[in-house]
Amino acid sequence: MKSLNKQDCDVLIVKCINLVKKQDSNFFVLKKLKKVWGMCYWDWIELDPRKNFIVTAIHECLHYLNPDWSESMVMYAESRIINQVEFLKLMEFVSILSSKLYIKEKNKKRNKKK
Ligand SMILES: [Zn+2]
């Protein structure tokens, strides 16, 4: 397993931020999941908002961006990113993701009322 320094982690979080920016809100699905916290289905990512949202979202983005990585490599990278990257970058990631999901949930609710 290759080791990741702070610079590698900065590159990875920027890739995660760009993925979240690029994908439309339907790519990310909020769902109450059993046993797992998130799932990467390649065409979309499921996230359980009840379970460690930021870490899980980064984890599933890493799977998507690095399909050749093993589960243990993804877990290692996720932990390195959370510990190495500055809070500002983490919040940039989570705020873009959250605002997309917020708008989606709001529209869902609005459409139900009609
Ligand atoms: Zn995983």
C-alpha cells in the first residue's frame, strides 16, 4: 500500500471537491442504509446522513475516483485526508455537497405537495 503525505491528501480532497461540483444532485442519494454507511454504485453514490456524513462522503468519492483501490487503501486515504487536510478544504467539500442535497430534498418535498 502506498503512503500518502499531506500534499497527496490535498490533491485527493481537491479531486473530491471537483467530483461533487461536476456531478448533478442525482448522483448523490441520501438513504437510511442497513449495516453500511455509504455505497458507491459507479453511476451514483448512496450516503446515510445519520452516519458520519463527512467521512463517509469522502470515502465513497475515493472509491469512485480510484476504482482500482482496495477497501483498506480507501479507508487509509479517508483517514489521512480527515487528519491532514485543513478544515477549510473539508468544509468546502461538505458545503458544496450539502447545498446540492439540500436543494434536491427541498424540491422533492415541493413536488410531493403538488
Ligand atoms: Zn468502502
